[in-house]
Amino acid sequence: MSEITTEQAIGFICAISHQLTAHRDELNQLDSALGDSDHGTSISTAFEVAVKTITSIDHPTLDDVWKTTATVLLNRMGGASGALFGTFFLKGVRFTKDKKSLFKADMDEILQAGLEGVKQRGKSDVGDKTMIDALQPAVKAFITSDNLSDGWQQAALAARYGAESTTGLVAKHGRAKFIGERAIGHQDAGATTIALIIEGIRDYWEEQTNGKT
């Protein structure tokens, strides 16, 4: 498949919601070492609300999908995580406006804009033990891929590798930065969330592709 329809974009959000709900306890456990122990609950609940809100809209558009997800994450999660994950979707809205479907080049722009927005909002970069450690390599892998299927596959691999790499890092942002070297040995919950999100999209896209005759 060479394009993403509104129905498939909704499928992305549903797949993300299912993925995060399934790994809620894992994310809470990761967050317990460096944060408030509620990251998994917070973000999975927010995506559940996003799914319910989007699916209640009559004839939703691609713009509705991205705007609604961004708004729910910003308002429902709150705090730094809500601002960062919400910003990621919010920055992509200008590329979904008036679009009936998204091609690979459109998705390149959406992901790049989201990455830049999160980096600017969080004042963070690769190596800081944040979601950027998974997001930046994932976006790069997607953009340098030839098509959507390969893009999601390579992005998922890069995100997972990036998330796992945070285990050996000292945190430079948020509450975790006050822990210092004690943060070493703990994988970042935000980076792990990015890996799970992209893996959810990859799995959904593979099912869609394999279901086509």
C-alpha cells in the first residue's frame, strides 16, 4: 500500500492504544525507577480517550485524527509527558490539513515536524535519556526508507534499539536528572513508549498490507 487513508490513520491510534494498554504495567514499572510510577497508566488512558473521541466523530478527517489525538494527550495527560507527546501530534497537523490520504513523503514531513517540535519543547537531544533517544533514530530510519512498509519496519527496529540504549545513560531532564548515576541500569519509560507506539503501527500496517489481495 502506498498511502494512508483516514480509516488507517484511525487504525494507527487504535493500535497504539491497544499496544500501550497491553504494556501499561511494564511502563509503570520503568517509570517507578525514575519518575512517578504512573506513566503507563497516564498515556494508555489518554490514548483510550483519544480513540473514543475520534470514533465518536461523524465522518472524521485525517485532520480530526491528528488534532484530536494531540488535544487529548495535551489535556488528559498533563505535565511534561503530555506536553511532549501532544506536541508530537500537534506539529503534524499542518501536513494533514485538507488531505484525504497521506503518502510516504507526507508521513516523512509529519514525523520530522513532530521530532523537531518535541526536541524544541523538551530542550533535549539524543543521549539525554528521554524519548528522543528512540524517536530521532526512528524518524531517520523511516525517512530514509523506500516505502511505508519498510519505513515502519525500520523505524520500529531503530526505536527499540534507541530505547534499550537509554539503560546505560544518565538522565539530563525531568525528575530523573536528580538521581544522577543511579539512573544507569534503568531504561527510560518515554523512550520505551515511543518504541511501543511505532511497533504498534508497524504491526497494524503489516496486517493491513497482508490483508490486501
